[in-house]
Amino acid sequence: MTVLFGTVEYFEKEIVNHMSNEQLQDLSINKSLEIAYSSTKNDILNVFICSDIIRKDLFKNLEKAYEKVRISMGR
């Protein structure tokens, strides 16, 4: 199944991928999750070029993905 950029599912995968990074594996799950979330949010702000309307939608989806990952990890 293909996951489209900007969807909740896409951001879930991004967060989990960031968390599996070797540099974050030694941190607590909460800290790793926060860093992965912040990194993804930073990418939306500074790397991805789009209109403010699209950016707002991306942030909404990122927030939803963050909550889903947080809940799935029992936090």
C-alpha cells in the first residue's frame, strides 16, 4: 500500500522511522517521540515549500499522527 505525503499515515511512519534512528534509540520513548515530532515539524517549516494553507493541513495531520503514535506506545 502506498502512503501519500502529508497524510496522517505518512507522518506516523516518519515519526516511527525517526524514533528508530540509532541516535534516538538510547533515549526514553517520550524523549525520542518528542525529538522525532520536532524534527518532522521543523522539516515542514523549513524544508518543504508550500502555501500556508497546505502547511496548516500538514501540521494538523502531523498532530494527529503524533497522538496516534503516542497512544499506541502507551504514553
